[in-house]
Amino acid sequence: MKVKLKVWRQRNADTPGRFVVYDTPELNPNMSFLEMLDVVNEQLTLQGEEPIAFDHDCREGICGTCSLVINGKPHGPQRGVATCQTYLRSFRDGDEILVEPFRARPFPLVKDLVVGRQAFDRIMTAGGFISVRTGSAPDAHAIPVPKEAAERAMDAAACIGCGACVAVCKNASAMLFVSAKVSQFGLLPQGQPERYRRVAAMVEQMDREGFGACTVTGSCEAVCPKRISLDFIARMNRDYGVALLRGA
Amino acid sequence: MAKLESHIPAGPLAQKWSRHLFESKLVNPANKRKYEVIVVGAGLAGASASATLGELGYRVKTFVYHDSPRRAHSIAAQGGINAAKNYQNDGDSVHRLFYDTIKGGDFRAREANVYRLAEVSAQIIDQCVAQGVPFAREYGGLLDNRSFGGAQVSRTFYARGQTGQQLLLGAYAALCKELAAGSVESFSHTEMLDLVVVDGHAKGVIVRNLLTGEIVRHAADAVVLATGGYGNVFNLSTYARQSNATAIWRAYKRGACFANPCYTQIHPTCIPVSGDYQSKLTLMSESLRNDGRIWVPKDPADRRKDPHAIPESARDYYLERKYPSFGNLAPRDISSRAAKQVCDEGRGVGESGLGVYLDFADAIQRLGVEKVRERYGNLFDIYHEITNEDAYRVPMRIFPAMHYTMGGLWVDYNLMSNLPGLFVLGEANFSDHGANRLGASALMQGLADGYFVLPGTISTYLATVKPDQRPPTTHPAFAEAEEQVRQQIRRLLACRGRRTVQSFHKELGRLLWDHCGMARNEAGLKQALERIPALREEYAQNVNVPGSDQDLNQSLERAGRVADYFELAELLCRDALERRESCGGHFREEFQYPDGEARRDDEHFAHVAAWEYQGPDRPPLRNVEPLVYAEVKMATRSYK
Ligand SMILES: Cc1cc2nc3c(=O)[nH]c(=O)nc-3n(C[C@H](O)[C@H](O)[C@H](O)COP(=O)(O)OP(=O)(O)OC[C@H]3O[C@@H](n4cnc5c(N)ncnc54)[C@H](O)[C@@H]3O)c2cc1C
Ligand code: FES
């Protein structure tokens, strides 16, 4: 199969960008989307052009490095997978495919398809942890944790921090990301002592970074490669409400 | 010649670590703030070390080439982490974990290090649970365990198929806590390109900001490398694409010894290669071997048949046949080699003939589809995504792939290299796994090194240096190192040849896989040692690196790393050639028993080979650290 790619190229944040069209060579439908970009980049390099910059690392859907908006959807057409787990099988021979970066004000463009997501690190630094010093922990069995709570916490903890939720949201809201972390800790006994302080600090930092408000359209849940549930946003809102009442 | 003093404390094995901690020099709290420590890497080892050193009061700078510390390769570990908790009451103990690890490593690791690893393993789990790591639990609320290759007890803790992710996010959260406290400063998108050595001590690094191209000098009282393994020298591997050897390689070229480079691990259960475009190989967690049965047809003529059409009697469950007591749970090196053997015999399955079946039909019958889905659902999903096949209905096809490196920079018991002030943690060092690593032990080692070992040992070094004598970045050693870095970048960009970096990397990887992969022999290694320098020469003349050094340039990043792979590949082959025995992941065809099992040579090779760089024009020196076994008896490693 072959496809036509319309790729966003932009030197840096200060230079205007544009779409550039590339006709791919013959491709194998078992190739991943990123392997296709590798092939195109090899070709560009040989033609003396600069290859397309894009983010990736693990290529198995766990590190959260890959991004890309493919035909208008963060992480492409398939539900519940990241761009690196998108295979050409999901496209047809001759398709024209639009490839853009994750666009959101708090994610400044770096180059071509690469954006900066350090805002997430700053939100985590504001409170996304349990304050426990190394070596001071009690025996792991000292506090039993109901299986349901552990499983639910794991559902939330599965977030890979890719930012697709922000990229798809018309308000560039980071609520799904933040609520996943807040809920993971909020569901576990170990997270209780700092529960309200944590949510207040993280939400405050989220606002400071310029992420928008949540209007519960659910588009974030729909594109999340780990299918993080909107329920966590509701959960976080409740915790945040309590935090405000308590003046945390 | 480098001085290789292991500094293993005296006394009985079980008391060495606690005694050592007691006897270590301490730095008083008010002085700790004056010490600066550079940590390169924020995988399990680097993030846990940075966080803990920060807690202790040191001033820490942490560097990663990733856009965030949370993205390190550790995130991809699936199966689990070992710890001698004996929560299952199945006879586990510190001593058993120690013994399994020593034996698993084919008696090529230091007793004292491995014992310490087993000893601190239990604390790791306590620490992680307290951090909110959502490990799998039983209905009673206690932690669940599974068993893993090379062990007959259930001591592996896990968080679904995402254990590495959860442990890393735990360590990253600990790091965030210290970032918030101001004790740690984090530099993302920043790649270390050289180590600065002043008067024989590691005193700083040269880094490049990958977004702006800016090259910056950083000085410190000690430098910690926690930069992961070097398996991507093979190009195709289960590593993340960006994982690379540059940090340890450049440290090697500054005088740090590189130990046992030929101890590389090939993982038996990966998805087979499907085409030339392939960029990486995907691991199917070893935990699948708990319930899946591995087989190939007995008759090569059956290899293209629908597997359902091959009756039980015509199948060869070769691991169960050859290793009845461990069966499908035989260690990785043994399972990988057995797979290679049956494929060499023409019995491999799939398009290329390079594959074996991992079959769940029996497990599904015994446990029901739901139970199998609960245990392995996400792995079956990954398999489906990649191959478009449904493993609930047809057996998976798997094949060995490059996965982990036991070799790495040489360190003493304190995790300090032969260069004073340079500490090496996690997969980047050579310390604990001997010639083969057991499943679920890398995560254990990374966190042991970072949370517990380094924080206990670094003070002994720091107490000997005065923070007000830290060399400034204007010292000539910094200027010289910076100039080297700049020169290399200029050379790569100026070359404008006709081949891409990737095409060279592919060719090198293929060469290594063929001659220094699952089975090695003298003729093949010699051939590789002739071809690698020629290819390296062509690389220098004919590589094409587009773009500039003033902004994000992924081709340039890659080009520097591949340049290092060429040199490392040569050392790997050299080490494999010199080690005239088979042990663990290093299998020399000349040294095997008639039944094809590895033949170790304890008389001549019960030692660590630590290579010392001698400059570009002279071959490296092979230093030797003898391995002394006082507690365990070196035995032929049998899993039969
Ligand atoms: C697919 C897969 C599954 C695995 N599953 C398991 C498992 O179930 N159990 C188990 O025990 N082990 C497992 N392993 C092995 C284990 O994951 C690794 O050995 C371990 O995570 C390595 O951790 P680390 O901290 O040493 O290095 P890494 O996690 O590789 O981290 C390296 C860090 O160094 C940084 N870095 C490197 N070079 C530079 C440089 N020059 N400049 C700046 N920064 C640099 C990187 O940015 C990164 O932060 C698995 C491995 C793979 C590939
Ligand atoms: S590259 Fe890691 S999630 Fe896609």
C-alpha cells in the first residue's frame, strides 16, 4: 500500500509552520505508523532534506512520549492505543493522512510534530506524591488494602502522561491527567494524610499553567490510550470541593 | 593498569552490609548541603538515587535526555520485581534469593553484592507500597505474588503487566517531592556527552541541551551514572528506541573500566521480526511462561501446518522434555538457546521459520478463558495489536530478542568505578547478575542501588573530598572535554555522505546478532572484529547527518550514539572472543557438553574481565578481578 501524508512542518515556535505533502513509497500494512515515518525520514535524509521531527521512545504504548494528531484525532483512529501502537492496517491504500502536533497553549511547539509537555512535570511537582522518606516505610503488609481499591487505583495509575486529553479538549483542560494521579493516591490508605492538600496544590498549578476548565464533553476519555475514566474527574471535583471547604 | 579493588567488607556474608554501613564515614548534616552530586538518568536507579540523596541533604542535579524524568526505559518493564518477603510461606528467604541469583548468573557475580541485593529487596517493597504503588493484591488485602523464570518460589510482586511503569512513577513521584523541596534540580532534554575527570577523579559532565543545541559544563563532587543498558548496540531489541550507551561509553574512554561486555541477555519470549522496516522488538512478558506451553512440531515438514492440525503426539514441548523440573520456566539464556536450536533444526514456525509456539490452549481449558484474560489480558491485546492474531484461539509465535545487558561499567562494593567519584547504578553497572539475569531482578537491582546502596556508600567517598576544593568549570579539563564534544558534532555534520545513520546501525546490528548473538564462535567473532572497524571507517566518511546543531536535531543525536556503538561493538566481540568458555548469556559453541549445555571453565574464567581504554590506536587492556566463592559451591548449573 501507499499513502499521501500531509505533515505539519515548523522550524520552531517563532517561525510560521505549514503542511507539506509527502508521497510514501510502498508500505507494508503490518508496519506501525511510526515505522512509516521512519521510512519517509530515511527517504528525506537521502534527498538531503531534514527529516520530520517527532517524539517517540518505547514504541509499545507505555512511555507516553509519542504524540501526533492523525486525521484530527490524537493518537489516531483506533481507540485505546497510542500513536506508536497504530498500524497501517487501520488505513487504506491511497489514503490521504493529516499529521499534526498536539496543539494546546500549555504545550509550546518545539519543532515540526514535537511539543513541550513540561507543564505536566510542574503539576506533579506541586503535589503528585506521597511524602515518605526512603527507609522509613512500615512493612508492606502493615496496612491491608482492599483488592477493589488497589484495582481502582491501578486503573487511574495507568495514565502514561502523554497529553492526548489536553490536545483533544477544546479548552485544553488537563483534568483527566490530574484527576488520574489525584485518584490513584486518594483511593489508597497511604494517600490519605495529604489527600486534600494534594488536590488543592495540583489543581492550583494546573490553572497556573494555563490549562482550561472542564466542561465534561468526554472527548478526553475517548482518545485516552489507556482509557482513563471520566469518573476520576468527578472524584477529583469532590475532593477539591472538600479541600476548599477545609481551606487546604 | 587500573586498580580493581572490590572493597568487599570482611566478616560473615550475612553481616557484611550492616557492618559496612556502620563503618562507613558519614558527612555531617550541615556539610551535606555543600556537596553537589550529578545524577545522569532518572530510570528506576537514577530517580530513586536522586530522590534519596536529596532527602539526605545533598544538592543534586539530575539529567535526562527525555522530555521528562518519567519516561525512562524502566517504564516498559512488565512482569514484576522480586523480593525475599516469603509472604507466600513457600520457603523463600534472603538466602534462597541470593542463591537463585548467584546460580542464575552462572556463578559469575560477586557473592557479597548479590547477598546485599537479596537483603535489601524486602525494604524496596515496603518503600514502594508506602509511596502508593498499586501492586496486585489478594481479596484479603495482602500483596499477591507470581513466580518467574529461574525460581521455584513465588516472590515476584507485580502491578498488572505494568510493574516497571508503576515503580518508575513511584520513584518519579519521590523525585518530584525533592524537586518541590528544592534539593534536586532536574534537567530534561539534556544529554550527557562527556565525563570530566580532574586529577583522576570524576568531577563533572559536559551536556548538550537537545532543544537549543547549547553545550554546558557542570561541576560536582561526585558523578552518578544511572543511564541504563547498552543492548541497542544490536539495533533490534526490546529496549526503547532512545536507550543508548553514550554515557557509559564516554566514561570508559575517560578511564572507567568496562566489565564483561559480552554478557548480554537474549529474552526468549518476544514477537518475531516481521519485516525489514522493523524498528524494535516487543517483549511478551516472561510471566506468560507460567501458563503457556512452548512447542514446535517434531517433524520439520509440519512447520507450516495450521497448529491445530498438529496432534499432541507430533508436538515437541522441548523445554518440558529437556528440563523436566523447571519446564517452561527454565531461565532465559537456556530457553533462548533451546529455541534457537529447534529453529536451526528447521522446526521453527511462522513465515520466516524463526519462531516457536507459546500455547495457552491447556491453560484455557484448565482455568477458563476469563482467568487467563485476567492474568494476561493486556499481553494478549499487545500481541493482537502487533500481529493481528488472536492468541486465545491460535498459539502465540515467539522468538528470542536482545533484551538486557549484564555487563557494564565496573564498580566496587560501594558502586564506585575505578575512577574515584564516579558511581554507576542500575543496568549501567555490571554488578549483580553475573552472566545471566533472572526475571524480575533488574527492577530490584535498580531500586536497591538507588534507594539503599548508593545513599549508604557515597558518604565514604564524599568524606574524603572537600567541597570547597571542587574544581570550577573553568578548569582546563572542562575546556578539553567540551572541545572534544564540539569537534565530534562538527565532524558528523560536515560529513554529508551518502548513507543514513539508520542504515549503518542496521548493518552493525545484523553483524553483531549473527556473530555475537545467541551463539558465538572464534571464527565468527574474528570475522566481526575485522568487519566492524571497516564499517566504522565507512561511517566516518560516508554518513549523512542533515540539519544543524543549533536546534532539535534527532539525526544528530542518533549519529553520536551510533558512533559509540561501533566502538562498543568491537569491545563486545573482543570480550566474547577472550572468554573461552560458555556461561549464562555468553555461549561459545566450542565450549559445550555433548547434550548442548553450556560448559563453564571455572579454572580459567571464574573472574570478571574489566576492560581498560588505552587510546584510539592501542587495543584495550583486559584486567581481571577474581571471583571468590566462600558461601556457595560452584556447581554446574542444572535446571533438569
Ligand atoms: C520490555 C522490557 C521489559 C522488562 N521487564 C522487566 C521486568 O519485568 N522485571 C525486571 O526486573 N526487569 C525488567 N526489564 C529490565 C529493566 O526494565 C531494566 O533493566 C531497568 O529498568 C533499567 O533501569 P535503569 O534505571 O538502570 O535505566 P533506564 O530505565 O534505562 O534509565 C536510563 C536513564 O538514563 C537517562 N540517560 C541515559 N543516557 C543518558 C545521557 N547520555 N544523558 C542524559 N541522560 C541519559 C535516560 O534519560 C533515562 O532517564 C525489562 C526490560 C525491557 C526492555
Ligand atoms: S512511544 Fe512510548 S507510548 Fe508511544
